[in-house]
Amino acid sequence: MSKPSTPTTASSPWWKDLTGYHWFVFIIASLAWLFDCLDQQLFLLARNDAMKALLPEGWDPKEYGGYATSIFVAGWATGGLIFGAVGDRIGRAKTLTMTVLIYSVCTGLSAFSTGWVDFAIYRFLTGVGVGGVFGLAVALIADTLPDRSRTGALGTLQALSALGNITAGLVSMYMGSLIKAGTIAPGDGWKYMFIVGALPAFLCVFIAVRLREPEKWVAAREAGRLSGAAFGSYRSLLGDPRWRRPALLGMLLCVSGVIGLWGIGFFAPELVGDVIERSLISEGAAKDLIASEKSRWVGINSIVQNTGAFFGMLGFTFIAQKFGRKPAFALGYIVAMIVTIAYFQMFNGRGDIWMSAVMGACQLGLFAGFAIYLPELFPTRLRSTGTSFCYNVGRFLAATGPFTLGALQAKLKEGLTGADQKIDAFRDAATYMSSAFLIGLVAVYFLRETKDQPMPED
């Protein structure tokens, strides 16, 4: 048992009250989510090349890349629903270890896909594992760390996920250099990216087995056995008005952010790649140079976008702590919509790469809010279930985002033949989709403020 830390004042940094074991829990939960995000981002960066390699001649890689993304997000939603409830029933630590194992193995298997169908299956199964991690990691920290440390720790957990995304960008750049050097074939880089993504997550499993279940959850579980209270029950979550209202409104809050990120923001690599390719062609670059430079700039974009995300999530955490959760979300959704529209309309070349940082900060800053706010809406027996319900059920709706973007782009580019016109159709499709941020703005109006309030219990 770690020696308790010396009590600190309310103005001290959030980490001052943490014991050695608190740090261990925070680090493992953060690594699980960081490697989860690494795998997500590697998929986004490898998606277009994977589609080109796996699809029959004449099939549109962007369109089917959208379908693959929707399948992945649907798997994410399914896994979140399943493992969120399982985590409340059998424990956060055990279930978190299972989910990390699932997504690491299936990410590695994606590299060995031979066609569109098996790739889609691996993507769905990876999503199942990925979907369970967020709610479990958040509930584990919320139930283990001191109350005063909770907001800062959860916001930082989400901010650290950007490091996983940045690492994916570095991997993409390294693959570009290997392609340029002739070490690997231009069409094989995506396979190696999935293999790289599987390894650190798999190693995390061996560390996570040392986690203990939170004492708060153990005590609540024992009390629940005596009282007959249901743990991890969707009937209890949605049948009781106290928890049904925040569950449904929290779901809409997350739908807005997820569509904005997965249906729009995470298609930035396609825009950046097309714009860079157009620029290189106009400069008379050789064909083999274009492939490596596109890969390099897509990687640079990912690093820039997620560096912005890191600071955006820390910024959202500060605003939520200082002014409250609702003001932070209201400002966040308005700014995210404006910035996303500006990005897709105005990004025109390598000199505009800084815009990716701004969009990353505004879109992903909202996700720090989800980590902080969602566990504050539900009691211990439903904390993982409720958090996962909000964050993941909405993904069934949000999974339509990539489909909608692909279909809208296809409609807008009908009859167009020029490369510039097709890029403009993609820009306009993303612009129309940005109205999804208004859903979150409406939902937050009806939700309650939780700043400086105790976490709810039955």
C-alpha cells in the first residue's frame, strides 16, 4: 500500500494529492487510451493506401474509406455498450485489460487483410476493443483518484491521447522515408503501420494485470449485493428518470463531437494529400517523389493537428475548471464549427499547415470535456455504463457521418472532371457537415452544471 500524500490546499496542482499507486493507475489508464488513439490514427493515415491496395480497379478509395470508417465506428459503439456494462459488473481493471488485448490483436491482423471484406471485419473487431477503453479508463480514474484531482487527471488523460496521435504521424513520416529509399514498396506502407500499432498496446496488457479494482467500486459492489442494486444495467440507467435524462442528453452531446471529428476532422489527411499532390504535380515533381512526399505531409499534418489537440484539451480543462462545464462546452461547439468550416474552405497548401493545429485544438478540446463531464453525471454502479452509453451509443448515429460525407461528396462532384473541382466538392461536403456541432450546443443547454458538485450516488 502506498503511503498517503500530505493533504494540500484547493489551489495546489491536481497531482499533489496522488500516492504512488494513484500515479500507477493514472499512467496505465492513460497509456491504454494513448495506444488506443495511436491505433485509431494509424488507421486514418493508412486508410487511403489500404483502400487502393484492397479494392478492385475502379472503386473509389475515398468512398470506401468512409465505409470502413463507419464500420470501425459502429464496432466502437458496440464494444462501448458491451464493455461499459461489463466494467460496472465485474470491475474496471479486469475489463480494461480485455479491451486493450482485443484492439491490439485485431489491429495487427488488419495488416494481413487480402481484400475489402476481411479488412472491414478486422476494423469492426478493433472498434469493439477500442470502444470499451474510454469509459473504463475514465471510470477507473474517477473512482480511484481523490475527488480534488479528478478533473485535472481526466482532462490530462484525454490530452495525453494526442501523443498517441502524434506518434502515428511520426510513423507515417518514417514509412514515407522508407518508401522514398526503396526499402518498402509504395503500396505496402499501410501494412507496416498496422503492425507497429499492435505492438505497444499488446505490451500494455502485461502491465495492466497489476491493476486493482478501485476501493470505491468494491465497497459499492458489496453494498449492492446486500441491497439488490443493479450494476451495469441499461434498464436501471434508462428506467430511472434521474439517470435517463443525463444519459440521453449526454449521448447527443457526444454525437455532435464525434460526427465533427470522425465524420469531418479526421478526413483532413484526404484533403491535405490531394492539395499536396496537386501542388507537386504543378511543380513537375517525379511520380515516385509525389508518393513519398504525400505520405510525409500527411504525417506532418497529423503531428500538427494533434499538437494543437494536446493544447486544446488542456485549454478546455482549464476553462471547465475555472468557469464550469457548460460554458466550456458552449464556447467549444461554436468555435469548433467556425474553425472547421474555415479549414476546409481555406486550406490550400503547405504554408497553411498551421490551420490543422487550430482545428485539432477546437475539435478535440471537446473530448477533454467528455472525459471530465460524463462520469460526473452517474453513480458508481452505473458510472462506466453511463459514460460508455453517452460516448458510444451516439457512435451508431455518428457512424453515418463518414457515409454522409462520402455520399455528399459523390453527389457534389457528379459531372465534374477536373481535380480542382473534385477537391472543391470535398470542401463543400465537409462544410455542410459542420452544422453537426449545433447538436451539441443545443444538448448542453439542457444539461446540468457539475462544477464543484459531489459525484452523484443513489
